[in-house]
Amino acid sequence: MHETKPRYKVIIRCGECGEKYILRGRPNEEGGYDTGFKRCVCGNETKLDIEVTPE
């Protein structure tokens, strides 16, 4: 049977403009989380504060 990875609540805050995103994600092989997030609306891709909690 297909095994599913646990989901996590991922809160991403932009260090540039302060925008906040609340997403759900699953762990990936690189040690991060797959959420579909690419960049903030202000264009920032690097200065991000990320907080992860189990769902």
C-alpha cells in the first residue's frame, strides 16, 4: 500500500516586507518541506523566516 508522509503546518514570513504565508507541506529528500511556495509577492526568495509545526 502507498505510504504517505505526515503533513506539517509551515508559516513563512518575509524578511523584506513582512508578508505572512500559512501553508501545509510534507518533508522532502533535501531536508526541507514541499509546500509549493516559490517567492513572496515583493519578489524576495531568500530572506524568509520559516516556522514548522506538526499538523
